[in-house]
Amino acid sequence: MSSIPAFISELIRAANEIEKLTAHEISRLLDRSVDTIREMREQTPRVDRRRARDVLIDLQVASSRARDLSPEDARDTLLDAADMIRALRIMQGDQE
């Protein structure tokens, strides 16, 4: 998997160019986000588990209905994923 900062940048870039993405590409990015958040959450002991679980559910639902998302909803969902990954990365950095 690409480095976390590179993946965050990829999500933000995709959100800013949402009209160029297919539903499949959006779904793939959201699925990668779910996997990344799960892995990072396991390594971050003080994360709010309920909030992380809610975000994961929202991302999974958005991924499964990517073809039905408006461009604005798709953009916002990709940015939410990037924000969550960034927050987890900050929490992990605080542990060191």
C-alpha cells in the first residue's frame, strides 16, 4: 500500500477532480480508505471506536452506492476519508 501521506493526497486530488472519476474508481478509493482506517485504528489505542466504526460504515455504504452518489456527496465522502486518515496519523504520531 502506498504511504499514508501519499494516499491522503490521492484522496484529496480525487475529490478535487471528482468529475473525472468513474463510480468504480470512487468505490475503489473508498474501499482502500476503509482498509487503511481499520489498520490504523488497530495501531491507535486511544481512538474513539464508536466514531471510527460509524465512519467505516458510512464509507462502506458510500462505496456500495458510488454510482448513485452526487458529485458533491462523492467529493465530501472522499474528503471525510482523508480527514479520518489524517486524524489517525496525527494520533499515531503523538504516541511516538
